[in-house]
Amino acid sequence: MAVTWSPSLVAESYALTASSRDGDVRTCRSTTNNCTLLHLHCGQIYDIKITASAGNCTSLASQQVTFSTVPCEPQNMTVEVQCDTGTATLSWVKGQGSLHYFTKVQTMDGHMVHCDTTNASCSFRGLACGALYNFSAQVSDGTCNSSLTIPIQKGAVPCPPDTVRVRTHVMVDATLIRVNWNFVRCPNVTYLVQVTGNIQNNPASLIDMSSYWTGINYFEFPVPCSTTYSVSVFAQNSAGISKPSQAVTGVTVPCPPVNVTFTGGNSSARVTWMSSALITGYRVYQLSSNGRVPVCLTSNLSCEVSGLQASNVAVTAWNSAGESLASRVATGQTSNRRKRNLEYAKMFASLTPEELAVPEVKVAVTGHSLQVKWSRVTGAGSYTLIVYKDTEEQPKEVVSIYRTEIATVTDLEPATLYCIIVSAKNHNIQSAYSQPVCVTTNASK
């Protein structure tokens, strides 16, 4: 602030004092009739008085003059972008002496949109998904304008996928989690899947794994048995990374029971085992060359059976995700942990044919999805399903492993010819693949 006044006769010097309502005091001594005050507080009312001095005499103070400094810039500015509506809201805290606010948002190529208000926020509509914007503001007290704030750069980042689906398929020693989602309507978007959880439901045994950024809308992870999981999907482009999608939680198939023992004889016996984590119950099976027959369903760690021998008993654990692999009675060197032991292989020889039959496959088309069914193969523990485009010279395969005889393949391209083949497998062997069944997806859903 520059202050001038009329000279006082015989005055040798002048003393100026400026006091603000917030307690700030500035002084200036001068031998001329002007003075400049620096570093005044913004948005304040100052009272000014001047005295003149000559020798040991000092005049009375001049008449008080009041003035206001330039209003303060908007403080604590924040920007919230709503990805689904393409709207951004710029907010701030009102300052002293503020009457009107002038805000603007500017694209990186210079296009500018203004919003003027007397409130403490302003909204901008029509933001393009994936674009970066600079948000800034200044305030007016009706006479002077504040400086323009330092721009806040914020991007119209994509929304996270709104529909995330998880399917699980039991493999030999793990559960395959297949995650798929709907594409986000935004240019040049890539996706990342994050899976976290606890192995054996133990907080000290954590899993935390992520996919790479990908342009497709599905990803698969092998996850250990008896594991809780939480799946989230992120979307990103040049404007930034979205918030995580709503988490999908679940559990994997239980681990097989261990230390299965058989006590008793053919007429009456007790089968016992050690517990598995995250189970709903256990099933005891009688094994034969025609397959297996359940003889006991329990949530306990033992079961009374009759008419069975130790060699044809197996136990599984199950929960909402499915059923574990079967555990056999642990008797010396024939423990189910020694899968490569020759005696163990001989014990199974009568239960598993030397060759597995080839599944017979039927396929039905529903929109952009395929409903695949195949015949049950005696001795098979799981099935490998391969889907590929028949029109490609080197087809990109979609492979999944199932323990059932039915599967749904989703999110395929419209009006596209796909071929499906299925193979049966167990611990020891795998059958040949079925003859390809080729179908064309519908042009529209």
C-alpha cells in the first residue's frame, strides 16, 4: 500500500501506523510526505494514523483513515470428479471480505469454462472421460480481485467396472479364480485385478497379488485351497487410476482332509481325520470300479461306517465353493502324500482304467455366451475345456478346468465362429480331446 499526505509546516519527519482488525501492526518513518507498507494481510481492514515530528515535539495524530486490502485467495481448494456423470465440483473455504468468486477449468489444449458464484463451490459439467483439467479460482470484494490460485490438476479418470463377477474352478492342487467384468465407457482404458486374502483363514498367512494392466475384461489366478479372498478391479487411462470396484469376496474349495484313519473291521468301523479350514462339512465315500458312493455326511471329524474296508474309503471336505479332492486312508507307506509310490499306484489300478474315455460334447448358443455340456467319464477327476476362434491361423485359446460336466463361457465376440474341445483327466492320465464342436455366437444380445 502506498500512502501520501499533505506536508505539515516545519515537520522534520513523519511516523505512520497501520493496524488491522486481526492484530497486524505496520509502521513506517519517512522524511517525505509518502510511505509504502509491505506484507499487509489480505482480506483485512486497516486503520491508519500519521504524526509529524520536529525536534522534541510531536503533533497530534491525523484523522484516522480506514481501507481494505485485496481479498485473500480461496483457501483449502478441493476437486471432486464424478466419473459416471462427467461432472467436477470445485470447493473452497470462504475468506474474510470475500463477496464473489470467479472459477475456471481449462483443458490441456487451452479450452476454458468459467463458473461464477457467491457460494463456496462451483460445478462443471461435460468433462470428457480421460482428459486432464486445471482448476483455479480468484475472489472479489466488489472493488479488487485476489490473485489467481495455483491450478489444481485433476483428471476425469474412468469409473471402476460396475459389474465384477468371479467364478472358481477346482484344479489338482489349487482353485482357479476367473474374474471378468464389463468394459468401462471411456477411451483407451486398461484394467488391473487385485486379489487379497488369508490362506487357511490365517491372518498371518496373507495373499496379495495383482494382474498386469490389460485391455481385456477377464483374468485368472490360481489360489490355494481353504483361502478367503477379496477381488477388486481398477480402470486407468491417461487421466489416472480409478477407485477400486466394489469388492467380491468368497472362499476357495477346502483343502483335502489329512491323516485319515480307519479303525475297526468290515462289519463296523470308525473313520477319522484332521480338520480342514473353511469347511461346511465332510463326506465319506465308498470307492469302487464304478465310481464312488457317499456313505456319510457330517460336520464332525469322524464317522461310523459298516461294510467297508480301509482300501476303499475316501474322505472329502466341502463348502459353498465346492468339494475338495479325496483323501485316502493313511496306512504306512500308502499315505496319500506319497502319490508316486508304486504300491499306491497299484492300489488305484483297479479303480482307474488304463485309458480315460473321450467326453461327448454338446454346445448351445445364448447371445454372446456358450452353454457347454459333456458326458461324464468314469475315473475322471476334472475336465479341461478349450475355446478358440476357428477363423484364426494361430488361435488364442481360452482354457478353463472344471470338476463338473457343464460350463458357461461368457463375454465372447458377436457373430464369431468358436470351436470347443474337452478332455478328461485325473492324477495319472489325460484322455484325448473330443472332436471340435463349432458354433457361431449371435450378432446381438
